[in-house]
Amino acid sequence: MKSLFTLMFIAVMTTVCAQEQSTMKVNPDARQKLSQFIQQSKFDGEPNTSFNGLSNPKLKPQLNALLNLAAKDFLATVSMHPTEKKFQDNIKKGLDRFNTYADELDTEDKERICHYFEELMDCVGLQSSNGLLNKWI
């Protein structure tokens, strides 16, 4: 009985690990889209939205650099064995970099940062942040 339980446990764990590590089919133009993302200006006010720009415009260069670093993390993952988990790890690492500025960001700033991470997800075809964006905001 004990050996049957052990075999079942091993089978379940192997299946779970295999699912988490299976290669994700990345959008064919992901590299191009990520490169374009790096080139675009970020945190500008956007007409027809509630976002009028950063609450503290002096932070724009630093926050822009952090977003570009996150895009470069995504680019590196695209070039390797990409999995959903690796991209989600990129999201967590990228969001954690913004914690230094957390006291200087208002809710709209944080929402805009999450919006940019959603753009990165769209670039590669990642369907879910696994709750990371909601948790961070």
C-alpha cells in the first residue's frame, strides 16, 4: 500500500512539473514587438484615457529604464526555453524593481505600470500573470 501511494505521488509530481516546464509557443513576432516596446516613449499622458502622465514627472527616466529592463528580460526568455513560469518570473522580478519607488507612485501610476506589463505579455502571447499584477497593485 505504501509503495502504491509513493508511485502515485511520483506520477502526479512528474505530471505537474512537466506541465510547468513545457515550452510555451511564443508569438512569432515577439522579438520585434519587444524591441518596439523598448523604443517607445512611456508614461506620457494619453488622450481619451484617465492617464495624464506620471504624478511625479521627474521619475519618468528611471521608470522608463525599469520597463525597458523588463522587456529585455522577456527578450532573453524568448531566446531560451520559454515557459509561462519563466515569463511570470520575469514579471515578478520586473515589478519588484519598482518597489523602490512605491511611496512616490499614485494608484494611476501603478495601474499604468501594470498596463505596460500587460503589453509585454501580449508581445509574447502570455495569457496570465498568475495574479502577480493584481497582487502588486
